[in-house]
Amino acid sequence: MQRTNALSLIAVLLALAGLSCGRAPGAGPPLPDTVPADPRALLSALAADSMEGRATATAGSARAARLIAGRMRALGLEPAGDSGYFQRVPLTLTRGADGARGLQLLGPGHADSAPAGQPVMDVNVIGLLRGVDSALGDEAVVVGAHFDHLGIGAPVAGDSIYNGADDDASGVVAVLGAAQALAGGPPPRRTVVFLITTGEEQGLLGTRWYIDHPAVPLERTVADLQVEMIGRPDSLAGGPGRAWLTGYERSTMGRQLAAAGIPVVDDPRPAFDFFLRSDNIAFARRGIPAHTLSSYNLHTDYHQPSDEVERVDFDHLARLLDATARAVRVLADGDAPRWNPGGRPEPSGAGS
Ligand SMILES: [Zn+2]
């Protein structure tokens, strides 16, 4: 057993007690009564300085999680966490000599290197729409984005808040937009799980927790689509309104979406290995065709305090929100994607 600080253990127990009442981490307020539906307003709220950069296991992160859950509730999604829309993700926090925060999953099988740190908590936010098809309704499609970002850090040009407007408030808004579109249309044939994860920037922590505690068993999860950084157009994807899909040729998903008229192309920068660098890879390594839709153009605001709302191209974003919603509809109602020969990654390896 690892050395723990008794006071921090009590804090975690209190946090758990609060969560069991349907609250977000800590003794914070309940879900907000109103959450903006408009994409620009919602993205602006998530990337506001008041969210403090949404670093995992911080007050800013908890505020963002409550906002996202409030939006899911407004859309009428079925709560699919272990505490309403919240799926508790137990973590351990360590601090390096330079004060840098380190976070790892806490729990059996997750103590990567037996960290002796402070137990802390964050959450994934999960809502779903039940599939109605008699044959396919037990199957699920996961559509996800990560809500965490880098928090408050070294100031650059006097700004120390790493807002993460593009990375990945833009993806969160897209997933919630797809939820709105599907909830407002005919019920999907397959169940659609809307999964907004924490801890991506710290090593896909929230997704790794979800994989071990899925809302629908992984054997019945037929596809995963992640949305990452769609706030600015990429000329290599064809410019405004267009996106690329990581690992496009690895499965049938990319061609299936393109055939449905959705403006996605192959990842134009395969040397960057983006297929291995986002939440999708954790699903792919479990055998589920999983890709990330993005229009990241290698802008220099990546992981900088200047990843601000003011630099989001909202006309482009609106077109990609539409593309995301249509892609989710195709995956929910159409053929299940399959790996192409040689496309499925090894069960373990880089980016797990
Ligand atoms: Zn990201």
C-alpha cells in the first residue's frame, strides 16, 4: 500500500460523497440551469479565462464538466456515467521538482509506476441516445472529444491561461452539436454514446478509464469517432469547411463518410502520426475502428495561451459541426466500419 496523506484521503471521500449526489468533483454547485446552445457562446464559455485552462483535476475542469453535463441534460440525453452524467476517474497527482503536475490513473491495473501521490478526482461526461433498431440497437457508436487542456502555466506575452479554444473546446462543441442534431431527428438505429473525456493531455487518462468501464460493452461498440481541433481551416484538407480523418486508409470509415458527401479527406501529414496521438488510438488498440476528425493546420498557437476564442473561424467551425453531425448519423444508421487489411493497430504500442 502506498503512502497517502490522511487529509487528502478524507478530501477524496468527501468528493465521492458529493458525486454520489449527482454533483461534479468537489463540493461545487449542481449543474447550471442554463447552458448556451449556440456553438460560439458554448465554445466561448468553455475557453473563457474563468475556466482556467481546464487542467485535469482542477476547479476549472470541474466547472467545464458541469457546463457540459448541463448541456447534455438540456438535450435530453440519457445519463451514462456512474453518477448522473459524470463518470468518476480516480487519479493520483504528483509534482515534479519544477512544480510540474503529473497525473496517473489510480486503481488496479493502472498504477503505471506505483506513483506515491495525492489522490484526486476528475470526471468524464457521458450521455447517450438509445438505438431503436431491433437488430442494431444493442450496438453502439462512441463519439468523443476531450474537454481538458493545459491549465495555467508559464506566461507568454503576459498571458498565463492556456484556454484551449481549438484544443479541444472546438471538438466538445462538435460532439454536443451532433448530440443536438441526432436528438432532434429520428432516433438512431444504434445507440450513440457521447463521451467527453478528461486527461487526454496527460496520456488519454479519461479514455483509458472509459475503455475499462464502458457505457456499452466494447464487444458491442462498432466504431469510435473523435473530434479534435476543428476551429481553423487547413489548406491541406481543402480549406474552409473541410476536415481530414486520421488513419483514413486503415478502415472503411473514411470512404464511407466521403461517399455520404461528408467533406473528409485522408490525413495530409501522415509523418506526424496523428492516428497514434489522440483518444481514438485507445479504442483502435482494442480492435474498434476508431479515427479522429480534425482540421488542425499546425498553427503556432498549439498548446500556447494564444489558443483563444478570438482565433476560431466560426464559419468554418459551423460547417464542421454539420459534417460531424452527419458523420455520426452515418455511423449510427449505416454499415459498421471494418478494418482494411493491415489497418488494425497492434493491441499495445505507442500512443496507448
Ligand atoms: Zn487535443
